[in-house]
Amino acid sequence: MNIDNKLYNELYNIISSMPIFDTHEHMLAEQDRRKSNLDFSLFFMMYAGTDLKNAGMIEEDYALFQAKDVGLKEKWSYFSDYWGKIKNTSYSKIILEAVSDLYGYEDITEDNYLELSVKIKNTASLKWYDEVLHKSNVKHILNHLENIAQADIKDLDRPEFKPVINFDDVISLCCLEDIFEFEKKYDRKIYKLQDMLDTIDSIFEKKKN
């Protein structure tokens, strides 16, 4: 082993042992994850799904690819023409790493997508968050709650999750029309900066409760 490999391995082991603070997630309560579409299409619900569309998948096919009542072979027919075109995007690299680390496959292929989907479906009977967070050495997660039903928030009451509420409508005001929408949403009138600051304080107080 040359010195470069030795240094690489030393650094890799040190970095791998470091606990992770994940600063941005939108994780569902585990009971809701279990009800979701547990097959290989799950990996392509968000950003990687956009990659598929950018590669040429039309919206109608993408909707069928994500539908719960569409069979896996039909899903593969929508997916297979585009997977090779997006494999080198950063989102797909992350998917491939997850497929390898969590399910033992180096790729998603015609030979393994059915088996992979079975393994993904089987996670419904596991405490999957516990397994993945432990394997990843994730100790803390800032988890955004805006898409989570109030009744399910209690299921996210776990030591790793630090709840975060979005204030996009507060921080992204950029024009008069935005202010009008802001006034309507919070039933306040904004005539000067202090009105805005008072409204923001009021919003924070309500969110705290």
C-alpha cells in the first residue's frame, strides 16, 4: 500500500466515524412511509424524477410510473429508456449509493428491479428509519413539518428529529403583490416596516403554540 492509499484510508475511516447532522429533510412519519409506493419508483419521486422528465419522460408516463396501481413491468417500460441518460446526475449517484448500501445492488437493472422492489416493500414491516439512521450514523435531522398531518407529528417525536417549520412566505417577499397575499393570509395590514415585524412576531408565537 503506498502512502496515498494509506492516507486515503485513514481519512476515510475518520470521516466515516463522524456523526452526521442532516440539516434539511422532509421525512414522513414512518406509518405514512409504509403506506407509500414501496417499489423501485420510490427513489424517483422528487428531484431524480425531474431528471427523468428532463431526459424526455413525458408527464403522463411519469404519473403512471409513480402510480400505486400500475404494475412493476409497466413501470419498468416507462423507466428503462431514461435511466441510462440520468445515471450520472448527482441525484442518481445518491440513489445508486442507497441501492448498494441498503439493498445490495450496484445498479437498477432489468434483471433486479423486481427483486429490489420486493426488498423495498419488505421494509414496511421493519423499523426502517432506525436501521437507516443507525447505518448512516445520522444523529440529528432538521425535519420540515409543513407536509405532515398534525395527527402524525407525534410519530416523529424521536431524538434524531428536530422539527422545523417553513417561513418561506415571510422571508421571500419581493414585490407588492407578495405583500397583498401576505396580508390576506394573516389578516393583517402592512403599511410600514414595524407592521411587518409585528406580524412576523405574531406568526412565530402562533407556531410555537
